[in-house]
Amino acid sequence: MMDKTFDPAAAEARASAAWEEGDAFRAGRTDRAGAKPFCIVIPPPNVTGSLHMGHALNNTLQDVLARFERMRGRDVLWQPGTDHAGIATQMVVERQLMERQQPDRRSMGRAAFVEKVWAWKAESGGAIVNQLKRLGASCDWSRERFTMDEGLSAAVLKVFVDLHAQGLIYRDKRLVNWDPQFQTAISDLEVQQVEVKGHLWHFDYPVVDDNGNETGEVITVATTRPETMLGDTGVAVHPDDERYTHLVGKRVRLPLVGRLIPIVADTYSDPEKGTGAVKITPAHDFNDFEVGKRAGLAAINILDAEANILIDGNEAFLAGAAPEPEALALHGLDRFTARKRVVALMEERERLRLVEPNTHAVPHGDRSGVVIEPYLTEQWYVNVKPLAERALAAVRAGQTKFLPENQEKIFFQWLENIEPWCISRQLWWGHQIPVWYDAEGGIYVAMSEADALEQAATKHGRAVELKRDEDVLDTWFSSALWPFSTLGWPENTKELARFYPTNTLVTGKDILFFWVARMMMMGLHVTGEVPFDTVYLHTLVRDEKGAKMSKSKGNVVDPLGLIDQYGADALRFTLCAMAAQGRDIKLAVNRVEGYRNFATKLWNAARFAELNGCRRDPDFRPESATEVLNRWAFGEAARAVAEVEAALAAYRFNDAVAAAYRFVWNVFCDWYLELAKPVLQGEGVDAAVKAETQSAVAFLIDQVAKLLHPFMPFLTEELWAIKGEGLPDRGLLALAPWPALGGLTDAAAEAEIGFVVDLVSEVRSARSETNVPAGAQVPLVMVGADATVRDKIETWRDTLVRLARLSDISFADTAPPKAVQLLVRGSVAALPLEGIVDLAAEVARLKKEAAKAESEIGKLDGKLGNADFVARAPEEVVEEQKERRDAEAARLVKLREALARLSESGA
């Protein structure tokens, strides 16, 4: 006997245990040896990570595809694993050392610290894997990988060595995003732009003549970072700016420093912005670095690794300079302290012209929270230009497609303008760069220290001591190899042969460049094949008002909390229902609660079936059914299956769940079971008719379980087990075949039952629109009905009266006066409402509501038509206004339809 209520937590535990015991998700099962393979690689979450809503969406969508293809008979490998997350993991372990009052990493040394990190990983790392299992992720967990496991490390080393040998990896001195707290370069993805209220300081730089004497003329520049002026090596003006044409080629004396620096013409300078002249500090600004390259300006670094002023021993700074003693005294000051001091010194020398309040974006490290510095330092780079060209060609040739399609344009823009990729990080946790140096600075790139020593001995003719490069590789380097390294490359494994190239990649649009593009480039270069044929890029999950979730706003929704409260199935179904391509998801908790209610409704329907003797008959054949109601239900099920298949094939997850929901809630639970009640519960019913209907209901519950399984795996696996008790070879639903209902569409059954459903629906809608009291019974008149329609009415009279709350059904050649007319599949039905509803008052009410809706639409159109509002208002506010406008427009359509009906009635 089924429990009275569905318990998600208990069902989740039972299903998870059954899947594990049955090895349900293992790829390469013997029973699928001849099946077509299907492979997805999971975007590896950080080993330090905890399940957030982005993970929940990303992995739900992947799981839907994996379960769907598994049920369609394919040999599915959903490849799981975690990323070693260089900075994040190092930070976690360093914090742990501090909390335990143990020596810090520098005190204990690199080897001991790395050992501590591995110990932390073994003890606490990877909690997110269990959280993904709670979500229902059907990965082949027996194949879980880690970006620093032995096999993947070997792949990383080989690719580095090969790319270096090919001249594609090299060492260079360039600007990077520098985190002064962690003292390492970081990627753009690890930088957050934070709006800060600061100032814009305007400084006067004196112009000098050819002999270095001040002419009395000054050029004014503005900066938000006064301390960087110590490293200025030029001033740029626009070549067409007539105010400064006479100064191009001349020089200014850099205040405090005494360095003579040129005035150059460059289109980077904007005549409309500030004074039109900009100071150029190539070593401390990315744009200035490019201007400096074009103009041949020197790049002078005036900060150390901790972002303190670096003057003592700074030969580049001192060359050509005549610094004042006060400038030399800035050495060692923190950058922000130095900023205040520089401003004060410039004011003392009457070189400070103006100070303006200025709100601007300042880059911060997403882990450290400190201000990031553009920093000139020597790093390892990959020349990705030739790799990018091959990736672009593959996408243009259709070897890999992007969904939504507009993401392809962004992919092209990034790769067509790609810069060298900085792959070195000044950390201890990660893949240490396989480069060794001898005492003379000779470089040896090798798979191992032994190979490097052998290279050095060959070069020198004797054994020499080598020192390994202390840097590690950017974590994106190892994850760029993920699709093939996880399958065993560089070894020629059977998994690599069977599952590579992979099929679909599902990931967030925010890492299109950082991960997707790099996997494309590396996959094509290393293996010669695209790593995947389809890339589905999902959007963000926002709060219910459309705001981005953040801890500081206090609007973060915890997916694990929602699972605890409503069950994993409800959360999964919600995310799929809202996953329209290209649109961010506004997650309202009441939507999750609503889909929990959907699960409850299905459970109650299955329990109703059990109480009414509906048990699965393995010999039942739906194509042999004779009852029109059952044939109609089978046809509707076949239509739903086809709709879900088509939607998933096109990655329209929201359309897929909408089709499944419509069938399960509207067709099966509401209409079919309601129309079947007289057969299941009535007296004097033909035994054969009742038996067929009982078998049909049980059969359809199985089809519902299959249809919903990719979206709601726990509930459906539970129902499958309960309804399959005693059936031979029942097995797991996760491994059951997808519904095969072809040929069950029955036009005649659909014409009959569809008419009944539509007629009741239209009557209910008209009652609601015209404010007919809920308990009132109204007469229905069929106007000009032919014999076929009359037969349907007589066959289903009792049902129509009961479901539409009618007092009577009659036939007439013309519609009675004061009647609301309905058109149902070509037939006219009339509801005489005089005496039941005050028709005149109802018309007045509807007109008033329509006028209010029109007024509201006008106001919203005014806002949305205001370009200034759309440009300045937060994205979520604009989106909210659009949604309100759409809602009012839909309401207005309904009001006008109701008015039209009443007008036709003569009211």
C-alpha cells in the first residue's frame, strides 16, 4: 500500500542506494556494448566548492540529457571530477593553519605545505561531489577524476613540453592582473569590478624646451591613482586635438621625479574626456602598456610584489631621473599611503590643479578582496593565435555549434582579437611548471627532473645542478585538457577511442572564453578533433526580483536548503521550467513549492489508481484498447512524448518540462482520471471495460514515470519500484527504455474526448470571466448541432453536467437572447446568463478593468521607450518593467475577449 503522502527525503535515499547497487550510471555496461556512445564532461567544480544555484542549474541540465539518452538506449558517460582550484585551495589550507596556530606556509616550506594540502583534500575536499549526488547527478562516479591526479598531471606535462617545443609556449615580460595579497598573477575571471567612490586628481606637468628648461606652459593630466605618476614615461594627446598639436614631440618634466618624458599623439586619448591629455604609465595600466608599445615608451615598474613603492635599487626608475628627496622617501610605503603623500607633495608644489569626486570601477581579487594592480612581471605565456584560428575554422565549418546561437558571435569576437595567455601563477599548489634552470640561466623543459638533468649534461658535457621554476600553471591550463585527459590521453585508452570527441558541453556563458574556447583550442591542437559537437551555454540564476545573488545583498538561495524543504525533484523541475535559452532565471521559492505540489499531485493520482485496482498487467497492449477514453489518453501520451523528445533535442528544456507538465497535470491527473472515475468507481460497469481502464491507468502511470524521469528522477524511480512490485525483470527506471508510443494516436478518439474537454474548458472560462457564482448551475444550449455533436453530448451528458456545473443541456437552432456564445471546434454553445449575472454591471466592470490595464500599459511603454531610463536603470528593474507590461497586455486580451462575448450576447 502506498504511503498517504510522498516523502522526498526517504525516496531520495532509496533511489540513490538502488542506483549505486545496480551500477546504473556506469559507462561501458556489457548490455550496451553495441550501443551508440554519448558523452558529457562535467565542468569540474572546485575541490573547495559547495553546491550553489549555478551548480544546481548546470548539473540538472546535464543530468536531464544524460538520463534521457540513457533511456534512449545509448551508452552514456557523464564524466565527473573536480578542479584543484589553485588560489582557493591554498587559501583554505593557509586559513586552517592560522586557525590551528600552526606555522605558516613560508615557515614550513613548499614540500611540507603541499603535503598539508593533499592531506586536506583527502580529509575535507570534494564535499561538493556528495552534494551533486543529492541533486541526482547520474555521473559515472567510478570514473571520478581530479585535475592533479597522476594521469591528468602526465597530460599537463606532455602538453606543456610539446607546446614549448613547437615554439608556442615562451617566457615574456608583460602586464598581468596582480594580487598583492597572494602575490601572484590571476586571470580576468578572478577579478571583480567594484564601484568605488574616489577622486580624480588633475596634475600640471611643466613643458620643457629642447634644452630641458621649463617654458612656462603646462599640460594637465587627470588620474585616479596618483602614486603611479612615479612610473610615467609619456603623456598622450589625440592627434586631431588642435589644443595640443603644437606640443606633440615636445617633452614635459615629470614632477617629483625629474624625468623628461615625451608628449605623443595616440588615438587612445579622448578629447571629450577630462583635459584630453592622459599620463602614460606602461608598467601599471593595460591601455597604457599598449600605447607605450606603439610610441616606444619605456615601462617602469614602481611597485614591489606587495604593492609597496619600489625606488631603492630600482635602476629603471632612477635612469634619467633626478628625484627629489621627498620622492625617494616614498620607498616602502603602501600604495594607498603613497597616494596621499604624492597628492600632498603635488599640492605643496602648486602642481595640483583640481580634485573631483569620481565614482569608478576598481578591480578587486575575488578571493583576496584586495585591489588588483596591473603589474609588469616576467611570466610564461602561450601564443594562442594559431590555436584560435583553428578553433574559429571548426565553428565556422559547423563542427561545433553554440546554443543560443548569438554566443557564437561572442566566441568569434574573443578569438579574433585574442592575446597571449599568461599561464604561470606564483603559487605552491598546482602543477609546477616543468622548467629547470642552470646557474648560467639555461632553460631545460622536460617531463621530469631526470630528463632535464640529462639535457643539461648533454649541453655542458658534465653533470650540473638545476633549479626548478617555482611557479605553477594556471588552473585553466589543466581544465583546458579536460575532455580528453579525463579519458586517458596521452595513452590510447579504450575510453578515449569510444567517447572522444564528446557530444554536448553544458556550462555557464560566463566562462565561454576562459574554458570553452581553451578546450576548443587545446582539443583541436592536441588531438586533431573538436572536443564536443554542441555547446549549450546557460544563463545566470538570479533572485526572484532579477537581482544577481550575492552574500553582501543577502539574497543567496541555498539549493541544499530547497532540497531539504521541497525535495530535489521540485528544485530540478523548477530550474528546467525556467531555463529558456538566453534568459536569466528569476528563482522564486514559491515556484519550487508549486512543483513540489505537482509531485504531490502525481503521487496522489498513483495512490488513487492503487485504491481503484489499477495494477500493471505485463500482457496489456495499449494498441488493443477499445474504449475511446483510453485510446484518447494513449494518443495524448504519444503527443507528449514526441514534444518532450523534440524539445530536448533542441535543448529547449523549458518547453520539454512544459509539455510533460501539461500531459501529467492537465491531461492525465485532471481530465483522464476524472473522466475515468465513473468506470472505475461506478456500479454496473461492464467488467471488461473496467479491466481495460484499470490496465490503461497503470500503463500510463509507467509512461508518466518514464516521461518525467530525466527531470524528476527520485519520485519517478520510487513510483516505478512501487508499481512494479512482483513484475518479472522490472529493473531500474534509470535503465528502462524511453516510452515507445508511436502509432497510438487516434484521431476519432481525440475528436470525441477533445470536444468534451474543450467544451467544459470553454464553459469554465466563460463562467470565470463573467463572474458567475461558483456554486451556480447554468443551462447550456447547443446551437445548430449536427448529429455527430448531438451523439457526443448524449454520450457524455452526465459528465458534462457534473464537470461544467450545468443545470441542463438542450439543443436549439438559434442562440437564446442574453446568452454568452462559445465556439468549440466549429460548434456553437450558448450560456443564457440573464438572471444569473447582472450583465450590464459586468460589462461596466470589464470596461473599467480594461481601461486600467490600457493606462498601465501606456505608463510602462513610456518608461520602456525612454532611452535614458533603459540605459541607467539596473538590468533587473528594466526586466521587471517588461514583465509587468507583458502581464498587463495578456490581462487586457482576456478582458477584451470577455467583453466581446458579452457584447455578442446583447448585454
